[in-house]
Amino acid sequence: MAPFDDRERPAEADDGSTDDRSIENRSTDDRSTDDRAATAGAADERTVNAAAARSRRRFLAATGTAGVLALAGCSAEPTGDDDDDEGTVDGPDDDRDDGAGRDGDDDGGGDAPTLTVATYESFVDAPSTSPGEWIREAFAERHGVEIEWAIPSNGVNHYVERRASGAEVEADLFVGLTTDDLVRVDRALDDPLFAADAFVDVEAVDDVREELMFDPRNRAIPYATNYVSLVYDGTATEAPATFEGLLEEEHRGALIAQNPGGSTTGRAFLLHTVHRFGADDFAGEGGDDSDDENDSDGDDDEDDSGGDDGEDGYDYLDFWADLQDNDVRVLGSWNDAYAAWSGGEAPMVVSYSTDQVFAAAEGADLAGHQVRFLDDQAYANPEGAALFADADEPELARELLAFLLEPEVQGEIAERNVQFPATTTADLDDDYAELAQEPAEPVTFTYEELEGSVEGWIEAWERQFAGG
């Protein structure tokens, strides 16, 4: 079964071949630690640190972190001691094949129950800084439950393939699910992978910011979010205030972005342009908020330069054509783009609004790490936790979600993973809150808006950009 998540493979031209004429270095957006070090080099140590916490989908072959399983390959075969190596768990000291550790009495864990939680690598990869190890220890101390982290090498697709093949999922909770993930999961499967309304009895869910709730069936509950924005070197340029400003001659060749077919960051930026300018099946900010064609008169447009938000047929593809004419560079991954920006190849890069957190930690000049919210907006990418439909420990999973939403834990996750809390009650350090910048107007797409549309938007962009 081929991976259904195009963030995990290079984007392709319309004829199926990789096209390097317009999109440079079309690597996937894994932002792994080794790749960061090799790409960024010792001269720019902040790139390595930045990538460590910002990676939303990074995959490993093995890890030494306590309580972590590394799940290899895309195989939907059950993991364990099968003769076939494909799909086996190749993490250190793993006996998960026969269910060991699920009840705590097969791996030296005494009577402590074990909760298996799937997530992405950067959530657990640095025990001293990532939130995973802190959560594992604090949850065990509070509840007497051992968390076993599972790190599938191809993300949620690992579990999609297991469900499609009829194999056991072998995890209780998935931490790190996005709106786009859910759309893709539902497109790939007829049977549910995650349980609906699984957390209705968790009181802390009421503290989650309403604008971050992205699942209409309440399978995934947000625990954190980040914002994709522009980061620029204020000693070299002054970033424009609007999207249209990027098209001005003074910013020719000044922006580095990422391929939305292979980068989570690039996808978010593309979706922001769809939200701003509209598409054939989405009216955009200047439209009438319907799903009709972009035929809005654009009443009360405040930003009437450039594309006019869908007026006269101008949509996100037109904006990108103009951006391409102004020599935007599109690289394959966030790591590639940020390294190129760090090396001075352009003064602006699509990145995250927490950039000054890393710069301050490295003692860098914050003037070189400025954040710009175009039109006072940034695209929000909330992450949620979802209960697998056939979880062995559903009650323990609910206890963990409630724990993740506690004020102290919300602050720890945000600061250790360099994100923003999902709740209104989070305890966040004042210094962190000052450096991690939030937009006046976060924007994002709902599940219903992405369903049936997001792939078409990306494919249309790829056809146009490769042809340019």
C-alpha cells in the first residue's frame, strides 16, 4: 500500500516525474537531527536547535530514549517476531510483539499498567528538552502508569495501513494529529481508526480554545498549536506588511518558501494563500463565504492591492504566479529553506513565529530574527491527541489527555516543544510568552473545508509551478 501522506515523499510533477526546474531539492520535510547538522553546518548552530523542536513529522530508525519504540517501514504487517523483517519493531530491547509491557508484568515493570502512545520523533527525541520524557516521568509519578512511546517511521500512515490490512493497531493514543491528517485518514479508510467523542467526559476539554477545535467528530482534541509566518533578517530588509507586498520589486528574490507537496510548513503557507485569495471551490477572504466559484464582488475589501481576494477571478494560483515572477525560491523542506536563509541566501523565509525563542537561547541578535505576520495573520496548525478505536487502555488514554491539558503541563509542552498552548488556562513563562509571537488574527481551515479540496489545491499548484 503506497503512503497516502504526501508530506512523506517528494512532490511529483504532473506526469509523475520529479521536476527540478522550478522546485529545488524536493526532499520530504523530515527535519531529522542528523540532516539538520549536515545541512546547516557548525557555522549556524541555531538552525540545528530550531529544527529539533519545530519538526512536526520526523522519523527515526532507532532511538536510545527510555520507553520509546521505533517502528520501521511502511508495512502493514503486524510488528513483532515474524520471520519477515519488514514491519518489525527495530527499537532497542523491544518485546512488544507478544503484547509484553501492555499490562506491565512482562518487562520488569511490576504491576504498573502501560499506555502505548504513538507520536512524532521530536516529541521525545531529546530527553532533557523534549516534552515526551518529562510527560512520561510526571505521569508515572502521578498515576503510576508507564508510557511507552511508539515512533512510526511513516507517521499515522503506519496505523492506516495496519487498519486497512486488518492487523492490530497496537497503540492506545496518537499524539500529534493535525486537521490534514484526519482528512487523509478518513479518505483512506472505511472503518474508523480513531474513536469519536472519546473525551466527552474529560472536563479539561472545556478549557481548549474554541478556534483550535478542528475535528467535527471530536476524535482529536488539541493540546498545542504553532503559527506559520515569515521570519526575516531585519538587518538586511524590512518585510512587507501584506501578501501583495511580497510582489513588489524591492522584494524580488527575497523570499524562500517550501514545497507544499512535501513540507508541512510549505503546505500551511499555501493554505494561507488559498484562505487569503481563494480558489475555484473556496471564495477566500474577499468572497461570500460560500463554496461557490470565486465570483465575489469583494465588498468592504480593506486589502485591495494586488489580487483583490478573488475579485475578477484572481485566486491563489494567480498570486503564486506573480510570486514566481518575482523570483520566489521554493525548496523541498523546512530544513533546506531555513538553512539557506541562515546562510544569507535570502532575507526572508517561511517559518514559525517562535523563531526568536531559538535565537535568544543561542544569544543571537534578535534584529536578525524578526517575525512578520502578513495582513496581521498567520496560519495555525493545531495538534491533537486521538484515541485509537480499538485501544487496549481507553481509560488510561483519557487520563493522559486530561493530564496534557492541565495548566502546568500545557506550559511545559509549549516551552519544551516550542509551540503555543491549546488551553486558556496554561501556565506559560513570561519570558517565553514575550519571545513566542502570536498573530492578531490566526487563520486556519476546518476539517469540512479541507475535505475533498486540499489535494486538488496542492496538485494544481504543483502543475503550475513546475510548468513555470
